[in-house]
Amino acid sequence: MKIRVAQKPPDAYQHGDLREALIDAGVKLLTEGGLAQLSLRAAAQLAGVSHGAPYRHYRDKAALVAAIAERGFRTLTKAMRDELERSGARKAGRKLTALAVGYVAFATAHPAYLQLIFGSGLSKEDAPESLRAAGEEAYLVLRDVVEAGIRAGELRKGDTDEVALACWSLVHGLSMLFIHGAVPKPETAKLERALTERVVLLLGEGIEV
């Protein structure tokens, strides 16, 4: 996926939307070289601004990393919700499958986001409130489906968070296998969806009634 970074126009005094441009630049740097290549200086260069300009928005690299991770979580949440809505699923099992498809599609389209939001090195205590809220929102999309499914008798009785963790672990593991090439990524989105659904079906045999 080609990542575009909006640069400051040559005849402009200010960038216009430097905060978002720096996030785009950070994602580009992460995609091309990993976390070690990410710096405020490098992001500033991609955005076409002075080396000191980013500090008006981000006090240090960790602050930029947190902003990128927050956007990643919100993009993930949207991907899952959009797929859930498109599916029109009514039963918990089909809803979980839709969430899995949305999760894997997000992961394979945005591997830098996925690896950052779960491997940024930011502790929960150090993460800003907005990042913690974004992560919680993403998890609750899954947890709410599991909780409703258990309550409706569509999923086996058990601890809601343990069941949600089982679902999350399986789909996240599949996503990472794709990203790292341990499992060949399907050639089309249709095949990716079909493989994801088969994997989730195996989980469903253990938790569905």
C-alpha cells in the first residue's frame, strides 16, 4: 500500500494539517524500516517542514508513536464494525466470523499499524488516555458480541473475557502468520475471507452450542 504524506506547500507559511501529516509520515517510516527508523526528524523531512516543527504537536518520538497507535486502533475498530454491518449477521457465530474477516483484512492491508499497536513498547501507564480509550473501544466490539452470544445461549457458557481472548488470539495469530509470511497470503481478498472463515469455524466448534 502506497502511503502519501502531504507536504507543506512551498509558498505557505504553515503546513495546514501537520499533526495528521506527521502521523502519515510515521506510518510510512514504520512500513519501510520499522520502529527503529521512526523519528520526529525523519517525519518532519517527509512532511516538508523544519526539524523543530513537529514539537508543536508531539513532545517526543513516544508521543508520535502513541498517536499512530491510536489511529491504528480506530482504523481497526472501523474495519471490524464495517464488516459486521455488511454481513448482516444475526447469530453470534456469524458475527464473530465477520469481525474476524474485518480484523484480518485490516491486518494484511495495514501491517505496520497492527505491529505497532501491539508492539510499540508503550506501557499502559505511559499511554495517553486517548490511546487507552481507542484500544478499549476495539476490544469492546468483540467483547460485546461474545457477551450477547453467551446471554442468548448461542455460545457456550463461560467467562466473557476468556472467550473473547480465545477469539482474539486465534484471529490475531492468523493475521501475524500472514504478515510475516509464515503462511502464504491468499492471492485475493475472496480467498483470504474464505480461509479466515474456515479458521474461525474451527474455533466455533469449541465455543458454539
